[in-house]
Amino acid sequence: MPLAAMTQDPTAPITALVVDDHPLFCDALTLTLQSIADFEEIRTAGTLEKALEILAGGTDVDLVVLDLNLPDVNGLDGLVRLRTAAPKAAIIIASSMADNRMISHALKAGADGFVPKHSQRSVFRRAFEAVSKGMAFVPDGYIDPNGQGTDSADSHDALARLASLTNQQARILNLICEGKLNKQIAYDLSIAETTVKAHVTAIMRKLGVHSRTQAVLIAQEARFSRVLPNEE
């Protein structure tokens, strides 16, 4: 990650992107980041689409600070899409939804750190220092809701469910993991968008989930790229 390179070259310029729909919080967080490190540029976006436009415009972002509740997205969908759009950036979630399960899901979905939204400046500093060294950051008091010793069983169950997917469903799930929408998937696979929707419904039913984000989390937990699906 670009931030990790700071430990080797402290003079390297750093660019940050703050994604939050509350202007006052954006301003406060910008000031906090400026007090933490010498950022070359700190940009802000009030929606996910605006953030994606900034990234698509060629801005080389090293750090993204993301709120999970935005006008055009809710929950982890925004994180999944931003991780795809900025694979080399460090992403810190700053959210009021800071229960243990949400933190766990955010880390599995690609976040590098999680800070409760109204934390003190010192907590943001610790989070920034951690991700700059390539380490994950969780707030004090965080307890992994999965506990120890459950990973193997959970992974086996996820693999069994993923193995039930057909080849076409597996391809579609991979594209969903890349953050692509139904229309983009239909174009990539040269099929109708209604067909994609039908496959997505079948995928979620087989995986026992109720959203695309939950499907992505299962795929990531089980390292989906290694799973060989059933034939059509």
C-alpha cells in the first residue's frame, strides 16, 4: 500500500479522500488529518458516486476515510465498490455503526481500519499510524464476534455453499466481488440484465444471504477464486 511506503520515505506526498455527507464532519476530519501528517491534498466527497468520480479522474489516493451511511449507499456496499476502485489505498471506516459485528464485516470486506465516528483525535492518529505500517486497526474494546476456533467450520460451510453454484453463477459472483452492477455484468457476459437479476437471486438463495454485500463477504471469507463450481 502507498501508505506503508511512508515508513521508508517520510517525505513522500500523501493524498487523502474523505467520503461523508456531513460538511461539518468533513471539515473536522480534514483538520484532524492535517494535524496527523503532511498531506499533499485532502479531497472530500458527499456521495459514493462523487468519490468514484474523483478516483476515476486519475487522482492517486493513498488514504480513504469512509462513512458507511451515504445518500446513495448504505452499509458495506460502498466499501466494496471503493475497495475495487482504489485497490492500493488504505481505507479507514469512520462510522457511528461501530458494533463488533459491523467492524468484523467491514474488515472482511476490505477495510484496513475502523474508527467510531466521534472518537477523539488521538484515536484517528493511532488508526492512521497503524494502516501506514500495513497493520489493521480496531477500536479499544473490540471483540471478534466469531470467536476463536470457529473460522475453520465457517470456512468449510461457506465452501460447501459456494460449490453449489453453477459456472455462470460463479462468474457473476466474481463480477459482483469486483463491484460491478447488474448492467455492467450483463454487458461483460453478453446476457440480458433480467437474466443477471435472476442469477443474483439464485446466488443469494444458495448462499443463504439477503444482500449482495453478504454474498461478497462469504466469497471473500472462503477465498472464492479457489472454489471450483458445478457445471451448468
